[in-house]
Amino acid sequence: MNAFDLIKAELTRQQTLPNAADIAAQEAKNSLNDRVATALAYLGRVPQTVFRNTRENCDPVENLVKAAAVIVAAIEAQTSPPPQQEAKDETP
């Protein structure tokens, strides 16, 4: 599997989580700074000497893929048009 396939698989995994709708609603409120902080948190777990990787059995490549998926989502949020609000029906 190449890197792009891994990132796509992670994005798909996130969308199929049981609480994906709740997560998506919360993430829609995130700023670019929030997304950058999340990506940096994953990147901080990449070095193999990080204690958390040992304790939680995290794979450095998995953390790189998660960071990349967050970055892709941030790019999409910045380049996508804002969601349109539903038009209110004002007929009596």
C-alpha cells in the first residue's frame, strides 16, 4: 500500500467510526490552528523513542498517516466553500 492509499484508508476509517457524525460536527467548528495542533500532536508521536509509543503500542508510520489525514482535512476545510445554511421558510 502506498502512502496515499494509507491516508485515504485513514480518512475512510474516521468516517466509519460509530460516532463519526458527532466527530464531524465538532470538527466543523475547528479552526485551522486546531487542525495544525492536532497534526503536530501526531507528528510528536512519530519518534520511536517516545514513551507513549511504547506504552500505547503506537506505530510511528500510523502516527505519520494520522497527521497526514488531519492535514488533508485541514486543506479541504480551507479550500471548500462554507456549508450553505438552510433557507428558512417564511410563508405563513
